[in-house]
Amino acid sequence: MSDLNSRIVEFSTDHIPEQERAAFWREHYGRIMLRVDFEPAKDVAFKARNRALTLPGLQLLDAWATPARISRSGRDLADGADNVLLAINRAGTAFVAHSHQTRELREGEAVILSGADPCAFHRASNGHSFTLLVPRLMLEAADVSVEDAVMRPIRADQGALRLLDHYASWLMASGGALDAQLLNLSVRHIQDLLALSIGPAPDVAETMRARGLRAARLKLAKSFLIANSKRRDLSVTMVAGKLNVTPRYVQRLFEIDGTTFSAFLSGVRLANAHRLLCDPAHGQLAIASIAYDVGFGDLSHFNRSFRRQYGLTPREVRGDRGSSGAQPTEDASSAERRR
């Protein structure tokens, strides 16, 4: 099991006396974890609920709070952290400030800030934000011009931003369900999606448009499928809608990559099933239930696909070689209804 749960820090003012909340947040959360200063609105009782996940190369912060100003300057900058911040304003009125610029951030919009420079996030009303922090070097290695991107708003309807928000939220909510390999892969995908949301540096933009747009869209499509593979309503039409392209275009992306949409999705689901079958912690889980849980709706199709992929039946992979008798020919949804 991943140690992801141990890296999640949650904070709430619900059980802290009102007169102590701001000081507690400032010292134990702002100073120690985020290295920021904090000033709540004077005429509103301060309340906050935050959830943070810290991983190598990525930090996620899901926060709800009453009006307050959070800033990073002076001694906070002495920590030498050179991170790029993507702040998404999910609800409420907010303003961001950087290098003598101030900009209102409307609901759903995002903005890039540099953690190495003085900056501030001012929430003028109760609201909800989602913030991602990534080392600057990882973005610059992807031909992203951070300096050009700072304080440039990213529209709420931008496809890469929407997928990034969905993927990062899914990672935050996954808890300990991911093993280390999938966890590292997810971090890389989020870094790639952040680079796509920001956009390439001007001097390589034309080159990327000429030869990289198709590859970027394929990566987006694959990332979405991996993040949502358990959904049995997943379709090429759904992915096409996320990318703002036609379903046929999505199919062509996978064909050019030497596979098909269905084959790639089936491979992801089969890999998840194989992992569960090899995990002793899931030894008592019925094979039909595993098939359903990873996204298959028909047990016979799952068994055929699994044997074609791995050369063994699901029972053989789990070590049930002593079992005799045929497996019931039911679909996974029927098994789920009986559970």
C-alpha cells in the first residue's frame, strides 16, 4: 500500500476557539508548512478547512476559508524554494498580486505565480481554492516560459486546465489506493498537464504546434483514461468532449500510436485487475467483483481479455489452481448487485 495517506495533512478551525484560530493557522500551518504570512479579515470570524498533499515534485492544497490575505515575501522567500504555483479559484471573489500587478481571479479561472518572488492571494469573500506547486526546473525542462506565464490568467474553459483540475483532485482523493508506480506516473502526468495549461515558450510555440500538438492531445487522452478507467460509461465521445475535438480525431490519435482507444482502455483496466489479483489483501474478493471494480461490465469478456493479455486466467494468476469447476458465466454487474 502506498504511504500517500501519511503525506496528507488536514487542518480545520472547527474545534479551535475563535480567538485562537488565526494565530494557530499562522504559526502551525502558514509558517511551518506553506511558508506564508496570513491576515484574516477583521470583521469576520475566521474559519478554514485545508487539505494538503505533498509528494516529490508536486504539492496540492485544497482550501476553503473566510476572507483573508495570504502573502509570501521577506523572510518567507529566504527558504530558497523556487516553485511555480497554479492557483485555481473554484468559488468566491479573489485577487492575486505579483510585481506591482493586481488581478481579479473569477470563479473557475487560474493564474500562475512564482514562489521565488513576492506574491499575495487575497480572498475577499468566503471561497474555495485549489493550488498546485511544482519545481520551476521541471516546467522549464518542458520548454515552458514561466516568466511569460506569471500573472497571465488561464480561462476556466481551457481544456488542459479542466483536465488538470480533475486529475489533481482525483489524486488528492485517492488516498492510499495507488501504488508507488502509479503515484509517480500521476505526478508526471500532472506536471505535463500544468505545462500544457501554461503553454510553450514563444520561441518553440510554432515547433510544438507543428509536431507536438497531436502528441500532447494523445497524452491528455491517455491521462484522462487512466484517471477514469473505473467508469463503465467511459467513451471516446466523452474524451473527445474533454479535448474539444471530434471522436474520430481521438480514435486516430490512438491508431497513429499503434493501438486503439478500446485496446488502451482495456489494457489499463487489465493492469489494475492484475495488481488486485496479485495483492493478498484482496484475496477474498470475488473475481467478478474485481472485474466490475476496474471497469469491466461482462465477466466472460474480462476472462478472455485477461488470458489473452497475460497467458493465464485470473484464477491462475491469483494462485487458485486447485479450484475445479467452471466459473459462473455471469456479468460483473450481476455480481455487484448480490454483494
